[in-house]
Amino acid sequence: MKLSVPRRVPAVAALALAGLLATAAPAASADPAAGPQAPVSALAAPDIPLASVKAHLNQFQSIADSNGGNRAHGRPGYKASIDYVKAKLDAAGFTTSVQQFTSNGATGYNLVADWPGGDVNRTVMAGAHLDSVGSGAGINDNGSGSAAVLEAALAVSRAQLQSAKHLRFGWWGAEELGLVGSRYYVNNLPSTERSRIAGYLNFDMIGSPNPGYFVYDDDPVIEQTFKDYFAGLGVPTEIETEGDGRSDHASFKNAGIPVGGLFTGASRTKSSAQAQKWGGTAGQAFDRCYHSSCDTTSNISDTALDRNSDAIAHAIWTLSAGTTEPPGDLYENTADVAVPDAGAAVTSTVTVLGRSGNAPAALKVGVDIKHSWRGDLVVDLVAPDGTAFRLKNSSGSDSADNVITTYTVDASAEAANGDWKLRVQDVARYDTGYIDSWKLTF
């Protein structure tokens, strides 16, 4: 995980995203307790052998030991790590590709592996950064995520999984220099290819020696998938905040792709309340060896690594399965509406006619707003009778660009027919944008 993140990330054009579970999609107003609905025919994920994940960590340690003590960008230990992972995937039947880029005057590498089959228009992707800092082998940060994603991919091969959605895996370079590799990958995807990624799962530091169990809260479907898994183990979770925007998921999120992931903590201190529910030592960092030479194979919690590796497999099997949910009826407005900087609210109207009764309890509101600082925006859905449903609040800490997502609204008390409005207001200065399009799915 990199040390810090700048206030702004360059805007990346993105198309409206495809939902992870057919029409189920990111929903700020959704009820997370409902959880994603996997089909009854979905196969259960296999147990990921801890010994196999640790064997990969031992290889990363050996690679670092043989190459100046690290696996950092531009150093021979990083390229050796890429070669090791690629050889495992090639032997398992994946189609692999190595992408080169340049950063700080040195060549970097991303590795991408595709499993044959599945709907490429609904691709589920899991990834982790493979580079370390220059001061150590980077076994927790981020050999742990890289090894677990590798072993989950190999489990897909062993099971000869034939999922409804296409599966892709990625290992990123130069994350420690500012998410360079993953941003290069996303920015160089054609817009049509970007729109095919239904969700990206990120795993950065999942074996911290004094672990917490943190879940990204960026996408409610992915978030609930992980929460459900840990709830089944009787392990409480918390929302991940320490690394928010500081790992490779940010590159995908900024392009409008739904993201999620797991994290066990870095340099922050574990509180007494956290130690009470998770064990470990209060008053001590989750990882005392964060970005240090002592981040070796002895800097791993086997329990955390085992639980998180199995959770990765659970998410891959669950989110890549099919669904029988029908697509519904679509009403859309594609006319651009400018959103004035720090000005009055503007609206865009969708007229619904010919329906009987009320709107559904799970009305889908697909939003595509292009904006250079989405934290400035307040977004509401306004029903024909004037009732407003808050979709998004403003946030000074939300530094990404664009609002390209789908919200779920309980509009069952509202008549279906009439003029529905998307209302958008920019409440702060210096940033501009427009409503590109929006739609209702009944």
C-alpha cells in the first residue's frame, strides 16, 4: 500500500457500468442487510489451502533475498516476482499478458490473466499489487494479497470453474509509487473494455500480524458479499478507512467501475475495542513492520491470511455466478444538462407513462454525471409528487471524478406514472460538470 494520495486524481472517461448481479448495482440508499442474491445453482467456493498461499510467500521472500532484499519497481526482484506468478498461471491454463510501462525512469510491469469462458461483457476482476517498497521484501505489503489472489486463481483452474461471468486477475506494478501500474492499465483500456468490468476486487495487506478485519464500503453488493462471509465465521468486520483511495482499487473506482476489497491494517494503532473483538494487542500497530525491512515471512498472521484467502474465493465464486433476475423496463433521458459551479440545483426529467399502480420497492436509478470533483455534488431523485430521495450527499473527502453508478430506491409509496426528476446541485466552488444521462429501471 502506498503512503499517501494526492487531493485530485486525473479524470478518466467511463461508460455506464454493468451491475455485478444483473440489475443489482451500487446503491447508496440500498439496504445492505438484504445482501446480494446469488442464484441457487451457484457452486460453493473451495477452501483455499493456507499452506499453498504461504508457499507463494516463501517464494517471494526467496526472490527478495536473491535480489538485494526487495521486490520494488525497477529492481530485478520485481521482474522475478512477475515471472514466478506468470509461470504458475500459464501452467494452469490461463491466458496471460504482461503490460509494460515506465515510471521514474524504470520499466514496470503489470500481469493480467484471463480464465477462458464466461460473459466478457460482465467481467469480474480480482487483483493485488506485486511490488514492495525498496526497504524490504514486502511479504505482508503486498505479498499477502498477491499470493492469495494467485492461489484463488489456481483454485479456479483446479475446479475448472465455468462461471456465468468472465474472470480476470491482475498483479500491478509500482503501486508504492502512486498506483502507477493499475492506473496505466485502466487508462489504456478502450472505453468499451472498461465498461465490461462489472466489478474489481482489491486485496492489499491481508495478513497483518496484529490484524483487523476491514471491508471496503465502495460498492454495497461487493461489501455485503464479504460481510456475509465473515458473519458466517462469527468474525465482526469494520469499514476500511486507513487505506481508502491509497491502493489500486482507486484506479478502477475513478473510472466508474464498482470496487471492493479486504484489508487487515497497516500503521494505525489497534484500539482496545478492536483488540477485544479480534484479539491481538491494543495500542500496537496492525502491522509494526509496515514499509520496513522486517516485513518478511515472519510478519504474517496465519489466521488472518487463511480467513481472507477463503473470503477471496467466496467472493469470486459468488459474484461470477449467474442470476435469473429480469432486466425490467427502462426509461431514460440522454440530454446533457450543465451543472453550474456552486450554483442552483438543476434537474433532468424522465416521464413514465402507461404503468399501473406504484413504483417498485427496488427502483433502479442509473446516473451518469461527468464532474471534475464529485464530492461537491448533492444528488436527489424527485418523484412526481415532489417527494425527494437523497441519492448522494456532498463530501469534502470524496476526491474522485464523475458519478457513474446505479442507486436503489424504495419508491413503493409513489405512483409509477408521472414526471420523475434527477436533481443535481454543486455546493462548492472551482469544479464543473454536467448530467450526461440518467435512467429509471422498473
